[in-house]
Amino acid sequence: DMKWWQEQTVSRIKKAQPSNHDRLVMWTPECRDLMFMMLKKDPANRPDAAQSLDQMWFSKYNQVPPPLSVGVVQCIEAYARMDELRKAVFLLIAHQCAVDAIPELRALFTHFDYRNQGCLSTGDMQQVLMACGISPLRAERVIHALDRARDGLILWTEFTAAAVCVSVCRNQRAVDAAFATLDRDKDGMIVAADCIRVFGGPDSEFRAEWEKRIPKLFAEAMATPVYTRSRITDKVKALFSSSGSMNRQQFRSFMGQKLGFRTGDAIYAVT
């Protein structure tokens, strides 16, 4: 009856040890160890706050993070100068794919998250960029490019999209995965409407903005020369431009366009 179930539930809460649920495998072993230690029923066996902070899960984050290197700053600046369609695709890739540099970038992101919000404020990010030797005006342009939601915060994915754009644009598997997401009908071609569907989302304000800007952006993307192993195929380029659609090879060429960098001696690493 109900009373018996209540008694059994209270008893399990008081006495039974937590079970190692299958979904917990997504967390690191150090995190699971700390969690089970903190959930021990006997207070005498349960670590206090100071003892918990000495556990491996906390101590491994006390290491000095890698600096915000000149290379990362160059990537972020190059990202800021891209057209909006390429930025949106890099953000999509950052959502979809794991990148080798992610652990180092995560340490950087956490280090510069001074307020422990799980995101960087635009003000904090601007101070970091200016410490790298970037002028206030350039820093403001970079911030504007990173803050996609215009909410004064730079999320982890927004930061990652900019920081790894150079390596990602050469990663054919990551670029092809983004193309597959846009190519909803799987006909090997994408059109402007596919970009609006993915990047505009359900929000009417953002969708209206994309509907207004995407025709020009997509037309510019289709004008990207198609590089084959031998030469640029002008006939194929003209065909795509007239049909209003883009295939996988042209999408790769669009995403792999050369990026413009500032010289490294004009920028400093920041720790």
C-alpha cells in the first residue's frame, strides 16, 4: 500500500548506498568518485568542504592553464573578419564535432571565466584581447563577432568556433558533416532555404534577419571558385551560380578559403 511504499522510499534514502547508474559513464572517474564520497550516509565518512577540494576532480583544475597564444588570437581575429555565413557554419561545426585542441581551450575558457558563470562576459573578453596587444576598436569588432546572441556573453561554443576555425576549415570530415546537416533532403545540394532553416531556427527575430541577409551571402558563397585536383572548374562554377544551389565540393571550397592574419609579432600571449 501507499504507507509501505513511503516507508521503503524513506528507508532507501536513509540507508541504501547510491547505485552506479549507466548514465554516469558520461562523467569522468574522478567526478564519480567525488560524488559517491560526498553521498556517503555516515557523516563521519563523508568529506567536508576542505577535504572535498583536495580530491583529484578539483586538484586537476589547479594546474596553470596554457596561455591564450598568439595563434589562438590570430584565429579569433580572422574569424571576426569572415562573412556571417561562414561564421554560422563554424559555429555549427563547433556544436557537432570534437576537436583535438578542446581540452586546452576548455582550460583557457575556465581560466578567463573570472565570474565562474560558465561563459565569458564581453567586458572580460575585451580586457583579455587588449592585453594581447589588440586595439580597443579591433577588440570591439572581435567581441561583436563572438557574441552571436547579442546578450553580452560569449558561450563556450561561440569561443570554440572562433578559436579553432583555421584547423576546422582544413578538416574535411567536419566540413562534410556540416554540409550533411544543411542538406536535409540528401540530394547532394544545398540552397539558401536550407541555411535559413538551420541557422534561423524557431526564433522569429533571428529567422527574419537570416531571411533578409541570406540571399546575398549565399550568392557570394556560390561565387567561390571550385578547386579540383587539376584546376579551377569555371564551367562548374557557372553551373552552380545559375542553379542557385551548391554541392559538397563547392561547399568545401567556400569553407576552405584563405584566412587573413595579422603578423604574430603584433600580438602577445596572455596567461
